[in-house]
Amino acid sequence: MTVQLPVYNELNVVERVIDAAAALDYPPDRLHIQVLDDSTDESVALAAARVAQHQAQGLRISHVRRPSRQGYKAGALRHGLDETDGEFIAIFDADFVPDPDFLRRTLPYFDSPEVGVVQTRWGHLNETDSLLTRLQAFALNAHFLVEQSGRSQGGHFINFNGTGGVWRRTCIADAGGWHTDTLTEDLDLSYRAQLRNWQFVYLPQVVTPAELPEQMDALKSQQYRWTKGAAETARKHLGRVLRDPQVPAATKRHAVFHLLNSTVFVAILLMTLLSVPLVVLQSVARLRPAFQFASVFMLGFAPLMVYYHASWRWSGGRRGAPLGFVAQFLLFLSVSMGLALHNTGAVLSGLAGQASEFVRTPKLGRGIRGRIRRRYRTGGLGWLTLCEALLCLYALGGIGLALRTGNYGLVPFHALVATGYGAIVWYSVLHARRA
């Protein structure tokens, strides 16, 4: 049994994840922990000291350093496999804190030789720290409680989520190993493995806690990687999935929505840009019936609300508090719209096959000895923030135009867009000042 911990300049959390891996309840003579450390800062010394401490206690743990960061996380995982003999490979990102019984609860599902992956649900160590972390948890809970559970129960393709799961080594090898040509190496390998008929087991009842990004630039870097990586994987595998005669038609449909779900941001951005001219067009009398008929498409929000309400309830949403859900849903929807400009660039870049650097999502290590060693900034206030501010003003202009012309149909949409872009800009400025 091998546990891989890929880390890169995680000064705030590297010791915590090493200690959590060392505390796993598993026979020490059958466990190998690899700290796959590509770091270039002072966290290298912290990791080395922690590894030496656990080695002195008799644990088989290695501090693996590569000559270069080639291939980023996928390259580190691939390099680590060459230096271990474990048949099962558990992977935890730097901000994860698995419970001691994690391996005891996941490994029994590999009794079937067809099972290649066991994935657990993510928990949230800092969900209640801010509005930003609450909204992220709201979205991730929907993915893990509804989306992943539904695909798994329906027998459709799901994905290893990059961490908090266990791979069978022979599955990795049979699927071609870790590739470095997408930013979501986890999604890429997941599709290759399932196209080779490996089965994935998803365990929503096993929760692996992790830390959510607390700074806007960290959230944006994570969003960019996820949305671009999904588009890259769609470009790489969607045609193969659709052509494969062994893949059921229903699974193909699910795969289309799964791999192309990030393109929704392109649609939201186009809707935003076209919405203000539509207010003007609505004032033309002969076009009003068409716009009134188009309003029925607002019913599309109904299944979306059902989807998120289910996850809200299953993740602990209080009974008898519908306004709590409605407020959270609208805020989440608004902030998601505010990320449309940023994520559209990621989607188009991924579909075009443009290469880019793997930018990690830095964490602050909340709750570790009550302090933060270092705050990180992955970006800054530049042209993107300016464009987001202009789009906020653009949506506010749409509201003003509606009040002037008496065409109020798009006011709710413009209010959500203005609030979303306003929140993104406000958090960007706030966190830039704190960094």
C-alpha cells in the first residue's frame, strides 16, 4: 500500500498532511508514504524534518525530490510510481486531512478485480469561515452528493477527483499511466481507465476533509485549472467516447454533459453581453410577444433549484429554513455568473489546445497552531479585474435602461450579474490589500 502526497510550496499545510498520512491505521510493514515534493521554498526543510521524524519512529516514508517540476502534479505522481512497489495508491493533496480509518474503509471495495478506483467525498475544514467558502462548499456538495452519486448509481462514467481516493496500480498502467497534456490529469486518466472497462466505486458516506480556498486569486486559479482541464479532456476524449460501440448511449450523453459542463460560462458571458441590447429591442412593440414567449425558458431554473436543494438538504441544510437555501442558491448563482469572464477564457483556451502552466491552489492552513505562515498571491489586480468591474457597470446600466423603458423582464438577470461581478471585484481588491 502506497500513499502519495504531491506538494509544491505548501508552507502552511505540508506538515499537517504528512502527519495525517502517518496516522493512517494500517500495518506499518505494508505501508509506504511518499512525499512527492517539487517545492522551491522553505517548505522543503519542513517536509524533510517531518519525514525524518516519522522515519525515526519506524515508518516507511520517503521524501521524493525530482530534478525539475516537469509535468507538474501528473509528472510527480508518475515519478513516484517508479519508486514504490505498492499495488494500491492512495493520493492526498496538501490541504487534505484523511481520517485514520480511511484505508480500512476504502480498500475492501477492491475485492472485485474489476474495480480500478475508489473515490470518497470531500469534506470542508473551513466551510463556515466566510461567504466565499460557504458558496464553494454549496457547489462542491452538489457535485459530490448529487452528480457523482447519480452517475455512479446509473453506471455512467465518473471521475477520480484528484485526491481523496485510491487507485489500483494495474489500472493506472493499463490505462496508459499519468499523462501531462491536460491540467486535469485526474479526469483524463479516469476516462482512459473507464474506456478500458475498469469500474469506479464512489463512497459518499466516506468523507475526507480538506481546506477550501479563502482568497479570490486562489479560487480563480483553481477554477481556471478545472475549467480549462475539463475542456482539454473533452477535446482529447469526447470523440473517442462517442465513437466507442461498447459505451451505452445514455453514458455517452452523460459524458457529453460531464466533459462540456464548463462551456456554460461561455453561454453566460454571451447572455450578459446580449442582454442589454435585448432591453432596447423589447421596447419595439411588434417584438414584445416573442420576448414574452421566450420567458417560459425561465422555467429552466426549476430543475437547477431542485438539484441544489437536494444537495443542500443532504449536506445538513436545516429543515424549515427555505429562505436559507434560497439566499444561498441566489448568491451562488450570482457569483458563478461573475466568474463567467474568467472561466470563458479558460474554456476557450482548453478547447483550442493552448498549453499553460499548472498553477496550484495555495492554502492558508487555518486552525494550525492558530497562525498563517504566509499569504499567497497567484495573480493581481489587472485588466481582468477592470473588465469584471466594467461588466458590473454594464449590468447596472441594463437595470437603469429597464427602469427607463418599462421593460423589467431582464432585471432579475441583470441584478444577479451585477451582484456577481461586483462580489468578484470586491473580493479581488480586498484580498489584494491583505496579501
